[in-house]
Amino acid sequence: MRASRLLSLLMLLQNRGRMSATQLATELGVTARTIYRDVEALATAGVPVYAEPGPTGGYQLLDGYRTRLTGLTADEAESLFLTGLPQPAAELGLGAQVAAAELKLMAALPTPYRDASMRIRQRFHLDAPGWYREPDAVPHLLPVAEALWQDRVIEVRYRRWSPRPGEITRRLNPLGLVLKAGVWYLIAARRGQPRTYRVSSIVRLRPLPERFTRPDGFDLAAFWREHVERYERSDTDEVAVVRLTPNGIKALPDVLGPKAARVALGTLEPADPDGWQRATIPMESVPHAAAILLRLGADAQALSPPGLVTHLTAHVQGMARLYPA
């Protein structure tokens, strides 16, 4: 552990130049006193590190010194795909590995490329979740990820909303994790077929002792592209049937988004005597669909699935109690 921290400290000084003990302690998650001891250990080992006194002072390396100790550990190499995504890396328990891998990569770059990399980081930032949306609570994400790394079978208790709302138990072979718009999805094989499960809907999880062999030729990115295309074409059981007023139809692009709205508008049936039209809309989950339909107010009525109607009824009745006539 200490050897890894000493190397990280050395990488920080090499990449960023002068840094105070407080700054180094914050980066490495230790106390300033630990930094003093680590710097002394580096100096004893022959690393030309020295201190500049004063309010703008700190530790730095002798000009021109560069270490070649930039080899990545196996965990750091496996975490490289998450560089630039600190929050997902932390959720997967890989935050420290990602930070260490980035430091070593920066140290290995020639100075012009290292400077260019820093300029990009200072100018671009990726924030995946949508506005006003709290990330899903995913208490079982880490056990899922561990089973995924180990090709281990898992048994999950899963909350689903259709075709019949309730909790079900499934034995799954984890094949991949996907982060979409701030939401984690597990791709897992069941009865030989890959399926998609929302990680936040896992109620309980139990790793099983047996392992499985990943199917030859399974391409996670290709599977997810096909899944998204099917979902956006509404070629799925996860749909809701609704009645809409002309104003509700007009508002669909704003509440569903352009793609889902095009799908829904393509299913419109002829107007009934009251001017309402039926449509089928893609449904990610019952709470998600309910939140969308509530935005349409009295211009939308859910007809199916029953779980959605029940969910909306409870919400509307609760709101009515808050605003009595």
C-alpha cells in the first residue's frame, strides 16, 4: 500500500509540479504528517525532491527529473476505460485505480502531449445524468460488478412492473454493465438469452458458487445498440396505452423527447367522439411512465398496463387530498 502511495506521490509531483503537503494529502487521502514521512522516504531513496518555503511554496522535483516507474497494475489497466468518468468509477469501486492509472499515463507522456491532455481536461467535462434527476440508488452495483469480473452466476430478487407487477427471482449469468443517462443496466443471460435488467430494481442479490462460460462472440456494445433500437421502435412488452387530447398530443415531443414521440405519434388511432386519441408509448418503468404522464395533467389518461393505472390512481388521489375543493 505504501509503495503504491509513494509512486502516486511521485507521479503527482512529476505531472503537476509544485504542490503543498495539504494538496498532496487531499489527493492521496492521507494526512499531511503522512506526506512529510513519504517525502522523506522518497528523498532517502534518491529522488531529487525538495521543499520551497513560504505561502506559495510546496514540494517539487528537481528540474528535468523524470521517473520511468510508470507500469500499470492489472486493476489499473482494467479501469482505463473509466478514465474521465470519476462518478461511475467510484460507484464500481474503481475510483482509486482510475486515479492511479491516469497519473501513470500522464507521467509516461512526452511534455507536449501531457500539456495538451491537461488543456483538454480543463476545457471539457462529461456529466451523464439529465437535469433535475437524482442518480438511482444502486446498493447492489458492486456485487454485480464483482460477479461480472469473475464470470460467477448470481441469484437476484428483482422488482418488475410488467407484464405483471411484483417481485421475481432469477438465476443470471452477468455479461455486462451499461451506464445510460445516469442509469445502470445489467445485461445478463437467462436460459441462454441475454436480457436487460435495471440495477436499481434488484431487491436482493446472492452470488452462487458456480461459474459460467461467456458465450463466444458476445459483443456488449452491439447488443446494447440493438436493444436501444428495439426500445425506441417500441418493439418491446414495456409499453403503455394512453388516451390523449389534442393538447396532450401536441405536448408529446416535449415530455417524451423527439424519438419516443415519433414512435408514439405513429401509433395514434382515430379520434373518439370526445376528440381523444389512443396511442402506445415506450415505457422504461412504471414510475418513469407515471412521471411523464403526470406532466400532461388532464390531457392524458393511462389505460394499461394495470400497474401503471394503479400507480397513477394512487398518486392522483394523494394529490387530491392535498388540494381539497
